[in-house]
Amino acid sequence: LKITNTNGTHDFKINEFDVFEKTPLNKEITIEFVAAEAWEFIYYCNQSWHRSAGQWGTLTVLDN
């Protein structure tokens, strides 16, 4: 995944893959991991109150 944070202090977390990366302002970062199973996984910002404020989404991994 390539991520660019364009506003504020944030990070990126997916619990099931032990993914956690800081997302510096206005800098593209690349996050690599292996999603070995088809499923829907929640990703979110781990900063205080960000997830509960709606800063999360779903990563859908399809079965090949």
C-alpha cells in the first residue's frame, strides 16, 4: 500500500497483519505485508480518539 497523510498527525494500523506505520505529513510511505487469506480487515488510525471519530476503513482481500 502507498499512503500519503495530507492533514494532521496520523498512523496506519491493521491488527491481523501486525502492521503499524507512522504516516508523516505530506510524505508518501509504502507499507508491505502478505495477506495470505481472503477476508475483510479493518485498518485505522491508532491516535487517541481517531478510530472512534471515524478514521478507519475496510481492506478487502479477494481469493485468487
